[in-house]
Amino acid sequence: MDGERARCPRCAAELPSGASWCPRCGLAIARPDQTRSQYDYYAPPPSPMVQKSSLQTAREIIRGIGAVMTLLTLALLAINVGIMIWGSGLVIPEAWDKATSLYVALPWLIKFVVLPGASFVAIYFLFIVAVFFSYLVMLERSRKKLIDELRFRPKEHSSAYMMVTLFMAILTMNTAYYAIIALMGGDASTGGGGSSELWESLYSLLRASVWEEVICRILLIGLPLAAVYWLKRDSKRPAYRYVIGGGFQFGTREKVFLVFSAAIFALAHVFSWDLYKIFPTFVAGLALGYLFLKYGVYASIMLHFLIDYLSFPLELWPSDTTDLALGIFLLVAEIVGLLYLVYYGVRSVELFSDRRIWRWQSKRSIAAYYQPLSSTPYQPAPSSPAAPTNPTFGFVCKDCGSTEASYRDGKFQCSKCGKESN
């Protein structure tokens, strides 16, 4: 009201005009122009508390197991890369006197070039370089993330983790699929064009690991996407990304070409195998295409190479020790792969349906624990001002409102302004 002087909200004493401190109790008094800045120093309301669900806890445990299996599989890959390099001593002498061919899948296989002698050796050398550098790139790009995964604290999964867990899921699916075919009286063991000589197997499976990724992932996903985005004039990524892959979002276009390439990849295997091969190869094609889009062609090459070279240690070192070691590894991989098969199956449905099925976190409201700060300064409840009273205890400086002082020669000396008072 007009004419009424301001009072201290603590002791109800009258405040001098423009006072910053109450002369009786020492309470700091904010001026109107300081009110907003005073509240700016308060902490913002806390974020909602996140409570882990039992599903999320199980997920973290499985992730840790998957990280350990990733480390073991990378060691197996190192052995197979060594076998590939060692195998060059068998392949190159034979390649000088023979010829190889390259093909495209339409989905039937069409040979478009024949490479004899020196050309054979050159393309074989390029295949070795492609696998070797793909392995090095995977190790480099996965190194830091894999350490976090082994500590059960992944922020984002590494390409090695995704490659290995997809491999385990595919391995489990294949085992179950062919077991069902066998129980139904089918025979899925025919086909494949198996070679009787080791050098032919080493070369043909290496060619498949690299060349099939070129014709099914780069030619059927990367380049068609480049053409579509160029026609739409909405490409925001460099041109080389459509060749080496990686960094793609899974929009409608990416999903269409992902399924298309997997279908061509599956149908192309019918001519060397049989109809039984379509389903597992289609699923593997989806996994390979996913790795190409998300991480790059190096990741899809390594998954393909891991699958194709998986049994070579048994062929080169036939012994009970090798059988036992690789057998235990594959058994554990299939058991863990069953969990990842379910997980990736659900994630695939989520990817293609654009809706969430599993909720990993549940947020608990904080209303019961915290009250958010008001946007306006605190206003005490209206009440009749109490009669001014002198404090019955403590010291209050009349000049600056400080409540700290020292006692000297029968007088109080303010610790803030140095003024003395009785």
C-alpha cells in the first residue's frame, strides 16, 4: 500500500528505503531488479528417476556375455586370417596355370569376365587385401567400444559386437532349421560345389566372402540408393559412402533395397545348392545388408568371411584337441545365439513395422519426492505484520546487518564493516 514501509519477512522490522540487509536480523533483502537473477542460481528440477526393469537387467547380462564371445570370435578370426594368408602359398602356384571368373547375380549367376594366369593371381591378391584390411578396420573402430562392452557399460555397440552376435544368431538359426528339415525326412546336405582340393576351397570361399558383398551389397544397396537420392536431390552424405557403406538411417528406401538384396542373394544360392538354402541365406543376407548400411562393407565382409572360413582350422589341424576346442566354442555360441536370435527377431519386427515391442526402461514419477521450482519468487502468506521486536539474542550490526563480530574492550566490533557498538 502507498505510504506503508517494507518490512523484513523474518523479524517484521521496518526496512529503510533501498536497504539490502535487515538492520535487526541481518536477512539479505533482494531488490526488485535482483529477484529474477536470485532465482537463476537454483538448480533445475531433477530428471525423472529411471528404474531398471528385470528385462533390462537380463539384457545387460546378455550383452556382457556377447562381449566376451566377441573377443573369442575375434581371436578365431585372427587364426582364419592367418590361414587365408598361409593359403596363398597353395593357391598362387595353381592360379598361374588356371583361370577364374567373376559373376553377377540377377539372381541367376552370369559370368561376365574370365581371368587367367596373372589376372587370376591379381584378383586373388585383392581379395586377400580386402579381408585383411577389413579385419584391421574392425579392430580399430571397435577397440574402445569393445572395452566398454566388456565392462558391461556400453554406450554404443561396436561393429565387432554386432557382427559376432549376428553370427551367433545365424548359427543357431541354421542349426535349428536344418535339424527340422532332417526330422521331416529332407536332405539339405547336397549342393555347394564342394572342391576336392584344399587350394580350391581356400580360393572359392575367399572369393565368395568379398565378391558377393560387392555384387549384393554395393551393387544392390549402395548404388541404387545413390541413384534414388540423386534423383530426389536430397542426399546429404558423400558419394563414397554409397560404395563403402556405413552411416545410413533405416528409412523406407533403405529397407526396400535391404530386402531386395537379401532376396537376390538367397535366390542366387539355389543354383549351386537347392531350395532349402533360400530361407537361411535370405536371413543371412538381411544381416549382411544391415551391417553394410550401419557400419560399412568391411563389417559385412568379415561376417561373410567368418561363416565361410569357420571350419578351416579343423581341416588344417585335424586332432581331438582342435575338435574339442572348436566344438565347445560353437556349442556356447549356439546357446548364446538362441538369446540373440530372439532379440534380433524382435528388433527386426520393430525395424520393419516402425513400432516398439520391448520397453527396456520404466520411468518413475518424481512428484512424490520433489516439487519443481516455481517460475515466480516465493511470496509469504498474507498475515498481519507482527510488532517490531528487538532480538533477544545474537549480534546484528546496525550499519551492514552482519551477524558476526568480535568482543574487544567491552564493545562488539563488526567483522564485516569494522564498526563498533555496545
